[in-house]
Amino acid sequence: MAKKHKETKTNAIREVKAAGLPCKVRAFECEGAPSGVEVAALLGLDPARVFKTLVTVGKSGEHFVFMVPVAEELDLKRAAKAVGEKSIEMIRSRELLPLTGYVHGGCSPIGMKRQFRTVADETAQLFDTIFFSAGRIGCQLEMAPDDLAALISPDFADLTVR
């Protein structure tokens, strides 16, 4: 008897489907937590279309989520300015799971334990669709930036280091 293929389900995928928004799920085999650039290569994608999800904390103690292309680096000064903070810093890796419900390498901007203010790099708007973590290592969501905006209302700003 043939094994039935089990569909990948994560909080992020459930939320997108519950909202009735179009998306594609791209699952892939990998060892450990590959870098975002490695994920793009595994899927044969332009790294400019693949976004990583970064969680930060501002001087105020408030948390923020930033989405930047995987080959780029978040400019902390630009990011702080985008959310009206004096300064921000990355959270410690050990804080990620209790805060978001996601592990490093599988953090999605959708379906966190609590929805934090999210800012995506403005380059996301240049593409018909972008890719980002679906909420577990080895699984990416492909969505139109406008559909992502309908779900989590991110701001768009210039966020990367020059």
C-alpha cells in the first residue's frame, strides 16, 4: 500500500488558508537550519525574492519584526527609524521560541504567538510574489506582497545596509 503524502501544516499556513488568501507552499529537504541564501539556492530562486524574518526589541522594550532579502543585512538604524524607536537590537536566539512560537531558521512573520508590528523591506513590492518561512525549517510560503499586507499589515521601508 502506498504511503499517503502528509500535507505540511504550520500556524502560518493555517492563518493564510483561513483568511482565504492565495499562497503556495514549497517544502524541501535539508540538514539543520540552512541560511536564507542556501534556501534560495535549494529552491532555485533569486535571493532578492526570498525574505528572512528577524525579530528585534526596541529601547522601549517593544518587539518588532523585520523582513529583509536573505542576502542582505538589516540596518539597525534604518529599522529603528522605521518603527520610531531610538534604537533596536536583535533578540537573543534563546528568546525566539518562547516569544514567537518559532525556532531559528523557521520563523514566519505570520502565526506568531502574538502579532508584532512588522516592517518589510521596500524591495518586496518589486515582485509579484515573495518567499518567506512558512513556520518550520524546510518549508517556505510564496505570496503576493499585497496578500501578505492584507493579512499582517506590514509597513514597507528601506531597511538594508548599503
